[in-house]
Amino acid sequence: MKVVFEMKKGISLFSSSGIGEYYLKRAKIDIVVANEILPKRASLYKKIYPDSNMVTGDITNSLIFDEIVKSSQKHNIDFLIASPPCQGISIAGKNRKIEEMAKDKRNYLITYVIDIIKILKPSYIIIENVPLLLKMKLHIKNQFLSINEYLQNELSSLYDIESEVLDTADYGTPQHRKRAIIKIKKKNKAWPWPKKFEKQITVRDAIGDLPSIESGERSNIKWHYARKHTENQVLWMKHTPTGKSAFENIHYFPIKENGERVKGYNSSYRRIKWETPAPTITIRSDAISSQRNVHPGTPLDDGIYSDARVLSILELMRLTGLPDNWNIPDDTPELLIRQIIGECIPPLLVEALAKEIKE
């Protein structure tokens, strides 16, 4: 006899536009309440999930906090996912000491998540962020505590708390993206970690069937168009092989207008590889000079490489595990899409975690 599980009601905090939760209904979880501080992201969330109640505003504002709680208490909330902003702990662009991170107010947003957990008491909770989350320490009640120590102090009487750093490429996403996952469940519940998939999906698997397009060109496929780059940028990348950086070129390397060679890292002006999952997609996927975001390209008969451009929106969607028919409005700004994809936890990892929930 097949067991049919009822749909669980859930809440999403720091939701952005809800990419991470896109497949949760396939795991029998319905997000009925969400919260996001930035109006553009919250507005897009409401268009993607019209049946969810989006509370737009700052969770540290008591009125917003109370509205989130009040709206949630209308439902039997049994699942919570929270993605507190990572800017306060991210090391992208600069190194930050653990002690410095303890002084950043943004890193204390997790305390509001804990307050809501204590009120709603959901059975299953996911808190996720960049891997450094698990090393971060906070000053809480005159103590210098790691996140795990803080959670144990606050929740261990009712919950079991586990944490791991998972790579989304191990769970069906054609992109390497490591995320710290804190998995919290009530003590009487069963919730194992998902098993890694047998095979990783490569860039070729994900986008290899899409037509080649060059800088400024549009295809007849929705969201598959190329950003316009400068003539010099296109020239450098046309002479850059798959998986290589233009900085490695003998002749066609990045130069300034005065002819001086541009200084930079080999992670910039770099084509990604076909035969592996993509590297982590960043919020600057629009910039050809940013980190590892140029199309792999194909060698042509004249010795240059095709697709001298950053990845299209459709390619970014596929490499994030989103479907081609992702239900975002046609007039959604391109840069907004790139930003939310660069900030997100890919949805197939969240689905893999949620599908392991046992009744």
C-alpha cells in the first residue's frame, strides 16, 4: 500500500525571489508565508508565487516581525527555510576576521529566525548560507559563540541540530556551489541527509543544445540572448580557448586604452569548461571581466572561438537547475535576474533535502 503524505505548510524568511524553494511542492511542502526586505525581489516573489503571503519589509522592525508571525499562525506551519543575507560573512572580494564578523549587525539576523522558530515550533527547519557561516562567531548574552553553539543553547531542548557543507553539483545541479546547511528537526522526527547523486551534470549536458550566439545577438529562444560587449573584449575572448583566461593569451590579452596591459587574476575574462559542472555563478554574471562566467565556446575553422560573451539568462537558469519555463514575467529586468540567481541556493538541493523528510 502506497503511503500518501499530506502537503506541509511552510514559511520562507529572507526569501529574495524564492528560487531556492521553487521545487518544494514536489517534496509536499507549500510555502504559505514569506518575508523579503527588498521591494523589487519581494514583488517578483509575489508574481512567481501568487498564492503565498509575502510580507515585505525589515524583519528587525517589530511591526514586520509581528505581521510575519500573525500571518503564519493562521496556518499549521511545520517547515521553515531561512537564508539570512550573507554579505556580513562573505569573503568574496576581501578577507574578514572572525572577530570582525561578530561586530557586523547583519550577522545577527539569524537571532530573529530563532525567535520565530520558538514561536511557531515547526518540525523541520533549514538555515542556509555560505560555508563560512559555520565558522562565524557571535556575541550572544556575554558569550562568544559559534552558530552551532548558539543554536544548541537556544533550541536543543526540542530539536536535533546538524550541519554540513554541501556542493549543489552533488545533487543534480550543473553548478558547483557550496552551501552551509543547518538541518534542524524535532527530536521525535526522522530526517536523514540526502545521498549524493551517482553522476554530476556537466555544462555540456545542461546548455550544449542551445544555439551559438555572439555579443549583442538574440536567438528565437526566450531568455537566450547575448549581452553586448566592447569590441576589444570580444576580440580577447575570441582568442581564448575553452576553460582558459584571456590573461593567458600570448597576443590577445586585456589591455587598457593606452596599450598598458590590464592587471588581474586568471579567474577573470575566463571561459568555463564544457565537461564539468559550472563554477559558482556570482551576482556579476553580466560582466565579461568578472569571475569565470564566459561561455565555453567552440573552436572555429579560422582558429578563433565562438560565443565570446557572458552566459545568457537561459543558460544561467539551466545551470542553476531552473526550468526553461520558469514563470517569471517577461519584463523582469535582466540585471535583477542575474543578481537573484547569483545570490540563490539552487532549488534542486533544497528539494533533495526536503524529500528526505520522514513522517
